[in-house]
Amino acid sequence: GYLRYQKQQMQKAADAGALAGASALAYSGNWYAAAQNDTAANGFTNGNNGIVVQVGKAPQNPNPWEGAFANQPGYVEVSVSKAQPTFFMRVGGFNTVPVRSWSVASAVGQASGCIWVLDPTHPQSFLVNGNPNISSACGIRVDSSDPSALYKNGASGTVTASTIGIVGGCKTSGGGACRPPEVASLDSSGQLPTTGMATFNDPLAGLPAPPIAPGCMPNPPPNNAFTPGTYCGGISLTGNGTYAFASGVYTLLGGGMNSTGNTTLIGNGVTFYNTGNAKYQYAPVNIAGTAQTTLTAPTTGSLAGILFFQDPSITPNKHNMWSSFLGTNGEVYSGALYFPTSNLQYGGNASLSQYLIIVAWQIEFNGNVTVQNYTLLPGGGGPIHSAILAQ
């Protein structure tokens, strides 16, 4: 019984260390130190009284060395071992017994939410305007402390998500609090949104800004074929053309991006970085029209999973600038729409399931949309990571 108790305590320490290491690994932190620190905080310090804590295969390699996830990247293994004293077994000359527990955690776990609203105080910072049906297979998180932080304006339509967490409150245009079936948090007790939750930070705050390539690319390009680079004054597309974007990073240096009419945009493995300077003033992104558009984010590199990336140092909401994605005929966006200091309008298409992560200062939905969490990176993860125990 004593040995079983010690093994349980060691298992708790190994689990805590593996989770800490995986959390640090997910954001390129010091996974080795994080794992050792959390294991020590749970009573097992490496080298103390014969305790051996091993993290990964070596201080430079977090990969597990045993079990189902052996040698797989994106995982961290922690082993805790110690020779424990015996009692009656000493009669037979066995004074100690080796006891060991180990744990493996994943650094590419699926984040709990895929729609994040960052404004900490504004009413209706998450606004469902009209009567659309919003269905999210992942969680909605609203940081505003206002009593009507999430506001559903309309007599019909629904907002459903796996979970809905709000720092403030949730109201409807009828004057009452949000209740199912109008607003339903499917995994919550009674399917009621969770209000009064703790505040949270921008989940993509550590995202590195891409370097801005020198010079200005030809705009529009020959044969409507865009290549990565810096587009001074942004990109503006009208008419009935089809525009192809080769894989890579497109810096919108002032002017933003505008697409209207029947334009079709096609790009695989692309990131649009929206910024500005004194010469080329920042402007929002506005994509509308009726033609089919398919844009998908890259799956490798520092911007893996990021489709649109608004420069966080820009504060466009001082000028009440909104970016919008309001197409009506089969638009497919796959990746993260990251607008940390600007507002975003989104109008979807009920027939499509979008693999998205949306992080914005405020969000307004004006059309039907079904959101699936973007987990298309190698290992099944996305740009917002969550460490989970794997073994």
C-alpha cells in the first residue's frame, strides 16, 4: 500500500511535468526547465534524495523514448523514479524497491476555443445581427465584462457552440438573458452559456510578424497571377476575373485588401499580413462578392495556420475601421483570421463548414456559418495550442 501511494504521487508529478513541458514546447519555450520545475513543485526534484527526473531523450530532445508516442515530435515525456524503502521485505534482504512513473503530453492538442473576442469592456462585442444561424463545433470566448458582451439581435436564428464562455453577460434583443435554443452552449450544464468567467489574454499574442520584403510588387500582376512579396498600397480587385495567389506571405503595406463583384480568389498555403507605415496608410480587409473563393493557410513555418494577420501594433479601431468577409457564394477560408486590434464582420454560407480560428477585437456575424476548429497542421493541431496528456 505504501509503494502504491508513492507511485501515485510520482504519477501526479510526472503528469504535471509533462503538461508543463508540452505547454512550453508549443510556444517554443524552455520545455526542459518547465517540466523540471513543475515536477519539483509536486514534490519530486531531480537529484534530491535519490530522485531521478528525466525529461525527454536528452535536454535537447523532448521526444518520448517509449510507449505509443516514442520518437514522435510534438510530445514530451517525463519519467520520475526513486528507490522506495520496504518494511517486511527487509527480512529477505530487500531494503528498497525501485518505483517509477512516467507520462507523455502532447504540445499540439486542440485548443478549447476557436472564436475569441478580445475587447475587455465594450457592449455587444460579440454581436449576432439579424437572424443568422451560427454553429461552432468548438468554443466561443468573449473577454468583455459588459452585461451584454454577447448580444443576439433578432427574433429567430440560433447561436450554438460546444462551449460559450463570457467574462460579462449574454443578452438577446428581447431583453432577456440568453437561453437555449436561441443561444446554446452544448457541453455546459443546461446548455447555458458560462458567464462571469475569468479574463483571458490574446491566444496568438506571441505570433511573430513576418519580415517585410523590400520593394513593391507589380499590382495588378501579369495574367492575374500574384506572387509573394510586398504590395504597396494594398490589393484591390474588381470585376469578373480569377486571381491566383502562389504560396507564401503577402504583405499588404497600406491600402489593405479589397475584393468586390464576381472576383474569384484562389490561393493555397498563403498568409496575408496587413500593416502600414507613414507613406502607405493602414486600411482594412474587405472581401465581398458572389464568385467562389478558396484561400487556405500554410501548414508549415512560423505562420503555419495563419491566413490573415493584422499587425497588432496598428490600432485601427481608433478610426472605427472594420474588416469584413461577406461573400455569398461558396467562399472557403481555411486558417486563422487574426485581427487583434480591429473589428471583424463575418457573413457565411450555411452550406459550408469553415475550418477557422477567428481572433478579433470585436466580431459581428451577419450570415449563416458553421465553424470547425482549424486543426490541419501536422499532428492534428492548430496555431492556438493546448497541452493535453497523451499517455
